[in-house]
Amino acid sequence: MSEAGGGRGCGSVVPQRAPWSLVATTAALCLVTATSVWTAGAAPMSREEKQKLGNQVLEMFDHAYGNYMEHAYPADELMPLTCRGRVRGQEPSRGDVDDALGKFSLTLIDSLDTLVVLNKTKEFEDAVRKVLSDVNLDNDVVVSVFETNIRVLGGLLGGHSLAIMLREKGEHMQWYSDELLQMATQLGYKLLPAFNTTSGLPYPRINLKFGIRKPEARTGTETDTCTACAGTLILEFAALSRFTGAAVFEEYARKALDFLWEKRQRSSNLVGVTINIHTGDWVRKDSGVGAGIDSYYEYLLKAYVLLGDDSFLERFNTHYDAIMRYISQPPLLLDVHIHKPMLNARTWMDALLAFFPGLQVLKGDIRPAIETHEMLYQVIKKHNFLPEAFTTDFRVHWAQHPLRPEFAESTYFLYKATGDPYYLEVGKTLIENLNKYARVPCGFAAMKDVRTGSHEDRMDSFFLAEMFKYLYLLFADKEDIIFDIEDYIFTTEAHLLPLWLSTTNQSTSKKNTTSEYIELDDSNFDWTCPNTQILFPNDPLYAQSIREPLKNVVDKSCPRGIIRVREESFRSGAKPPLRARDFMATNPEHLEILKKMGAASSVDAEDGLRFMQEMIELSSQQQKEQQLPPRAVQIVSHPFFGRVVLTAGPAQFGLDLAKHKETRGFVASSTPYNGCSELTNPEAVMGKIALIQRGQCMFAEKARNIQNAGAIGGIVIDDNEGSSSDTAPLFQMAGDGKDTDDIRIPMLFLFSKEGSIILDALREYEAVEVLLSDKAKDRDPDMESEEQPFSESDSQNQSTEQLALGPREVGSVDQEPPGESSANAPPESAPAAAADEAAGVSPPEQNSDPLEHHEPTSLDGECTDLDNQLQEQSETEEDSNPNVSWGKKDQPIDSILADWSEDIEAFEMMEKDEL
């Protein structure tokens, strides 16, 4: 072997036809093992502080895992606000998100190898015994093939990998006889019927007991799946084949990948988000590196690492070149159309793309990894967490944050590649934010809205499978881990598969011989492990120099439109296109431009397509901005101390919490509870925040009655039992059609589930103090320090069904994700409540995201607006060149719109797509 740059190990060049075990070990882990020069821009973190932070991660994991085992097991996931397990069918449906739940103790299986990484071998042994004795994989439930593969099959294989490692060490798991592998094999065979399609792409869902298409299966009629859903199977299925010798699993996963490769758009080498599993037609033709596609790219590169098949590397490099050519606009990563890759498909990014810097590290492309990671970190510093989606000018687009681990993953890989202590400080910030804003008595709660700080009653299994693993490894030294992490590769769910599988039970068909391949020149691809001397050429400030220009990118950025295609032509004198926000129906010139769009040239056609996209997005944004944003009800009394924040609907009357100081006070129930007549207990609500039940009269009437009784605020609790902000759109209380200026107190609305949290606390503690505000406030550390532990009798009186009392793929996507790796319902405008409350109209029961309001972003005064420059240039050019022609062929508007109908439908679908 020759060497590059005089380095050894990570600096060694891998021969193009070297033994694949060597390729796998070297190519996968050279960056992970690197302890390269750390940049002098950040002070080194002491060993003691790293140990302290590592111990803090251990304590956080214990808090999450312990509460799951105490209050939720054997349910799939913990509901940390209500301190109980989430059981499929017993809670209101959340749509595709629930397809990850199969009544197979999901969180326990997903956490198995995390226990070993965190050196909790005794707990691991106990957990394996519980899985073997309690978990049933033969349930009559329809589950996501994608989620079940990465979480359950991956979890079982990761657990098996570390179980045999511990057994070989001779200290633990001496009783283990490959039982987890046997369960994984059983599950693998249950998933195989999903591949019974002409294309080889799997159905997105399958019934664990009855399979596909049978009447009792209740599935098998789907026609579409996401690219990641079909392309994120090869690691787990190939590992199962290599462990067992049953080649069928690897063969099916390879066939699916081969089909996706064949169906790529040949001119751009990009793939779309969703594809028809029977015809292979692209259903959604936008392409990016986030939700719906993300782990497809990840698994191409990692399949090369684990399996030693160079065709996977060829495919990855081909896609990567297209990504960097069209999608990457440093530091942004913006979706484009696969047939028109110079045309952006949307003006926002989703949180799942945060994994991509980590993948770029594995690829060895460090500079763009640093840039994108830094941009994401600036967004996090602004909002405490990474919103599910944010715009190109860094406003919140979708406000939830289900405690996703992708950013922590990229932080870990960047630290291992650079050795820069800056990334330890980033990890420290993540730990602090989780403890400060997401920690609740029963675990960690997802953020319902990063702007208000309100919580959602969910703690997804990937939080334990990935977040704590990456954070612990970030601060751990080699001696802190009981095995060599460098002998394993991470799946997309951070499960560990041993690299020695590359030479075990190899498939007979190493390469697809039926697919058409592009003739590729090996010189275009990296066959070597990146050398840190090349990544950081004699410059200890290399990483810092890349980050520095991005320090203020969030707070001082100009809004970035979707103009990109013709920037060069603008500079060369061409007229800029008409923008939707500038269009005036009364302007004859604008109407003439609109007529010509699409008629003269491909450039004009793209202008027309862009204009229609902007019109749709502008209309959607205007509708959203007419709605009031959500409010927060924060429980601040003992033993909550502000740790529980509930999403509340605003009122279109009364004190506006966005303009006035928050209202704080103890709560009291009104008598009568509906608040529809003069209160008979005014002394109970005087100076307090009154709790009232919805129904039987107008909201404004309720407000006047409690105000007359001396209440300082009111919380209306929905009378529709089981309603929840998790599954219903944001609810706004309307007035009574009359002048409501006489109502001077704040009024908020809580759905039944959130309201019951306050009512249960009131029954348990009597004195419950809350804060009504537009955004949750930081917890009071002085008050929290006064918290007293529960007495023994108190503890005995608590049941696992009680309220959590005291101080939250496809990483995952499912079908069309930010699910998660699971899928969240699409944001919709929050409807105003019907004026006549007496009619008893209930909020619509549907899966949607209520938190779609955009907050304005103040721009730096010195920031130059590209659009203004272009407009001025346009006016100047028009005066100087009156003969500029926008087309020589007239075309009716109806005809133009008909030509654009396919693209308009695609844009509308994007507006409704699910993360």
C-alpha cells in the first residue's frame, strides 16, 4: 500500500481492488478514528469537563429510559406529559407517525445497543431477557416497513452484534445463544411479502400477522412509497443475510436499490421523493437531501463500506456530484425539480437534512459539511431547537421539534474528523437545551412549538436509540467505551453492525448485471481515505475560517428568494423575471408578461413555472398570517417549576398576550363550570385564573362572567373528551359578533387532553400556579432548588396512569416524511372557531400541524436586497432598451395554465406533503 501525505492508517490510499474487509474498515472509519489537529479557534476542553458532560448524558439517559420502563413498558413509547405508555389504538391516531408502533416494545428494542455503548451491561442483559420473554412479533397490526426495518430489525441486529461481542469477552451474556438473531430472522421473513411487486420496491406498510393484500391484512392497496422507504433496507437486510447465511434478504434489498438507480432522472442524476411501486413513475418530482430521500443516499455509501461492492460507491458518487451541482447552495441545501434541476422546488428546508454534514464527513468533503452544520447551529441558537422546517431566511416554517438526533449525529462526526473542541461546545449546548426546555418529570417531551416552548406528549424511540448514543460518544475517550466502536458502522437509526460482515456469507451476485450503468471514470471518484493533512492544509484555523462568515447568517440574512437560474443573465443585461409579490392584475405590462411566459423559450417557461410556485406559496403564507399564533400555558408551581408547557389556542378578544406582559396566577374551577351564568363562587376565582368548560354559551359570555367575578384570566377546556393539540388543528376562540372591548382579561383555549393535565394537578396539589404567555419563560432555578422529594406515602399513592408531576427516519421518514424518521401531518391553517359556541361545533378531528404561523424576521439595516437591485436594474434596462421583447407568440391564459397544470399540481402537493 502506498501512502498519501506521509500519513498512516487514515492517510493510507486504499487500492481500487483491495480486499474488501480492508476497504470497509479503512473507508468507513478513517474519519471516525481521526484525532486530527484541533483548530486553535476554540479552547480545548479539559478531560474533567468532558467526563462531567459524559456523566450528564448518562444521567439524562437514565431519566428517559427509567421512566419508559417504569411508566410505559411494555408499550411502544412513553408519553412523558401524562406519564403512561402509548399503545396503538388506545390513543387518538396521529396518522402515519403511528405506523412505527407495532405493539412490540419499540423503545426497548431501539435502546438495546445504546445500553452497551453507555457501559450499562447489566441493564443490557436485563433488557435482552425482557425482549426474549415479552415481545411478540406476530401482532395483528399494520406497520411501516421502513420504520420496522430501521428501528426493530436494526435494533435486534444491533443488540445481537453487541451481545456476541460481550459473550466473547467472557464477562457477560454467557447464557446468550443468538436468540435476538432468531427474532430478527422471524421479523425479516414477516417483512419479505412487502417486496411482492413487479418492480421489487416494497409496499410501504405490512400487517405483521397477515402480510399483504389479504382481507384481514387491511393493507396492500398502496401505490406509492418514498425513495428513502424503499432505499433504506440494504444494511439491515444484508446484515441479516450475512449473519444467517440466508441470501434472500440481501437479494430483495439489492433489487429495490437497483430499481431506484435505474429510475433516476438520467440528465440530472437525481431521484424524486415518492415513486409508484408498480410502474416506477415518479409521483413527486422534487429532489433534496431531507425528508423522503435522506437515508437512500446514506445507505448507498454505507453499503459500499459494509458490503465492499464498488457499484454502491459509483452510484453514491454520481448522486453526490448532482447534489453538489444542483441542491447545494452553501450553506443551504434546497430542493429542486429532477427534470429542471436549476429550478428550486421550495423555499424552505426540513430538519432531517441535518444528517447530511455527517455523511459528507464520511465522504471526506469537509468544507461544505462545516458550512451547513454551522448554519444549522445558528438556527438552533435562535430557537433552542431545530424547527421541523425553516425558510431560506431562517424563519420558522413548521414549528415542531420531536427531539430529532440528526444534528447531534453530524456534530459527533465533525468532531471526530476535525478534533476541533468547538464541536464539544456545540454538544454542550444541545445537552443544556434538552435539560432546560425538553426535560419533564417523566422523561423528555418533544417540542410542540419551538417559538412558544410548548410540549407535545411524545418521546420517540429514536431519541434513546440515537441522541444519547451520539452525545455520549462525543465526550467519551476511547477508554470510556468497553469495546472498539471503530469496528462497527452506524445504521440510519444508529444501530451498530460489525464490519467483519463484509467477508462473511457474501452474496453470489455482487453486482447488478441487468441494470444499465453509466460509464464512469475512476479518476472522478475518491477511492482513498481522506487524510487530515489534506483536509486541513497547514492551517490550524481552517475550520474556524469556514465557520466565521456564517456566525451571523441567521440574524443578519437577507430573505433569499428562489431566483437562481438566471443570475448570470441578469448581470449580462437580460430582463429579470416577474415576481409574484410584485404582480398587479391592473398592470397591463404584467398581464402581457404573464401571457408570454412559457411561450417563447425554455427560460421563459421556467420563469412562468417559478411565478406560479411563488403565487401558490404567497397565497398560502397570506392565509397563515391571518391567523393568530399559538399561546402557552406553563405550569410554574411545585413540583413543575415551568417544566410542563401546554399548547393553547388564542382568543380574538381580550388581552393580547403578544403585546402585554404575561399573566401569572393560581387556577380555580368556576361554578357553574360552563361559566354561562353569574358565578356562584366569586371568592374562589377572585384574583385567579378561572377554569371553564367549553359549551352551552358564547366564549365572550364566559369571559365576561369570570371577569365580573374578579378573575385575572381564563382557560376554556374543551368538552370533547379525548381531543388533543397533537391531532387537531389550532383552535381560536371567536367573539360573539358584538363589541368585545369590555373584555380586558386574557383568554386561552386548551383541548381536553391538555386541560386534564391541569385538572389532575389541581386535584393532586390543590394550589396550581400557571403562566399565560405568548412564549414559555425560562424555569426559575431558585424555585426549583426548593423542590422537596415525594414522601413515601405520596410515592405509594401514585399510579402509573397519573399525571407526570414535577419540575420530548423517514431519522427517519415514513412514506413522505419530517415521521421520522416518522411522519408528521402537514401544517394547515388554524380555523377560527364558529362564532356561535352554543351550536356546539367541535374542532375538526384530523391529523394536521396547527403551528404554521410565520414570525417576522428583522433584517440587518445594512443588508442588501437582491430583489430591489434587480428591480432597479430592470427599470434602467427597460428605459434604455424599449425594444426588449418577451416573446413573439401570443398564447391564451387558459392554454398557459393548462401547460402548467402538472407543475401546479406538484406545487400544491408540496404544500400538503408530510414530514
